[in-house]
Amino acid sequence: MAVTIAVTNQKGGVGKTTSAINIAYYLAKEGRRVLLVDLDPQGNASSGLGIDKDNLDATTGEVLLQTTELAVAVKATDYKGLSILPTTSHLANVEAELANVQNKFTRLKTALQSVDGYDVIIIDCPPSLSLLTINGLIAAKFVILPVQAEFYALEGLGQLLETMKLVRKGMNTGLELLGVLPTMMDSRTTLSNQVHQEIVKHFGDKVFQTAIPRNIRLAEAPSHGVPVGAYDRWSKGARAYKAVAKEIEQRLEAKR
Ligand SMILES: Nc1ncnc2c1ncn2[C@@H]1O[C@H](COP(=O)(O)OP(=O)(O)O)[C@@H](O)[C@H]1O
Ligand SMILES: [Mg+2]
């Protein structure tokens, strides 16, 4: 069975989608069969992988509404071993609709249980502690928490950890924090380094050894619809995500 990892933080702009895309890409490059689930109505993971959102038969929304099979909605990408369950802004309406259905918290879990053929499933969560995010946390075994190395980085995390605790008490007792990923580090600035220290003080060895630097290539790649590894594989950003993917492999191996 696939191991499922939710990339989550209710703050926007902290590097969730960038991390989800590039971790998925490098895990696939290492030979894993990877499914990236776009669970954010903004659909940035879909466009970041070059998906033409105007030409989709089905999306995450229909899968959650159970009007289509997951396998029908999944798209192959240009990268060997990497598929995506794409999303459009329609998912925002679906979320409102889901509020009134049965099993609204376990729709994603149920859908993901029905597929095989993947080693890893990465869920790119929206920037909120919404019904969609709860679906992500209930479907996942692990959480990766990207934290932007800037002022206020730790603010709001208490709420997320509290939500994880509730999910653990209720519908997903096995949910685990796999790692905390400092993003957009600028190691030349005192602030970035101070925040990094704060993150380590708070999360200890849950923090990945690799921190993701602020790197223009990471910001440029999505506008070309490609992972950074396909855009500029020698860039600092690409090398950092490759290293993080390796750490993830090691942590998963250690937990097996
Ligand atoms: N390490 C980085 N260096 C530079 N820009 C980044 C980096 N990580 C993300 N970005 C850019 O910052 C913005 C927010 O990142 P994104 O991954 O979309 O965050 P989230 O999914 O948490 O909202 C995007 O424009 C993205 O291209
Ligand atoms: Mg995002």
C-alpha cells in the first residue's frame, strides 16, 4: 500500500505547493511511483506541473463528490513515475457542497484507498484548516510541515498542531509528523537564522537537516509549468529539494 503524506500549513505562501511538487518529482525520479493530489482550489500544483485546467474530464472535486472514479481523474505527467490528481477552482464549490454530505471527512481517504499502483501519495493542502485540509489529514499517515523562515513563522502553528491532535484522537489515530521543512531561508540574514533556530528549538530532530533556500529558480519554474528539477536542476533550490526527498526516503525507511 502507498504511504500517504499531507503537505500542510494553514498559512498561505509558505512553500507548501512548491514543496509538494518538487518532493513528488524527486521521489519519482528516484524510482518511486508517485501520485500528487492537488487539494487546493487554487490548483497551483496542477498548473505548476503544466496541467491544462480547461481540458480536464474530472478533478479532485468530482472524486470527493464520488461522481467519478479516482483513476479517471488522474493524469500522467511528463515525468516518469509522477501522476497528478488535478484541481480547478470548482473545488471551492465542491467544498461547500461537501459540508452537507455523509462521511464528509473521509471522502479523500476512501478515494485513495481504492487505488493501487503507487508507492507514495503526496497531498498538497489548501492554506486553511478547512474541511478539505481535514480530509487531507485523515487520508494521510504522515504530515510534512513547511515553515517559512520569516517573522511570525511559528504563529498559528499551535492551531495546526491542535487540529492534528484532534484528528489523532478521532478519525486517524496513526497520523504522524514526518518532518518540519524550513523554507525560503536566506542564511545571510540574521532573521532567517534566528527563525531557523526557533524552529529547531520547537521541533527538535523533526526538522529536516536540509533547509530550502530562497531561490529565484523555484519561483520561476511554475510559470513554465515544470518542477525545478526539469527547469534548472543545478540550481540551489533544485539541489535542496533533491536532498529533502532523500531525507524523506530515509525517514520512511526507518519507520517501516
Ligand atoms: N524557496 C523559495 N524561493 C523563492 N520563492 C519561493 C520559494 N518557495 C516558494 N516560492 C514562491 O513563493 C510563492 C508561494 O509558494 P507556494 O509554494 O505557492 O506556497 P503555498 O503553497 O504554501 O501557498 C510562490 O510564488 C512560489 O513560487
Ligand atoms: Mg499552495
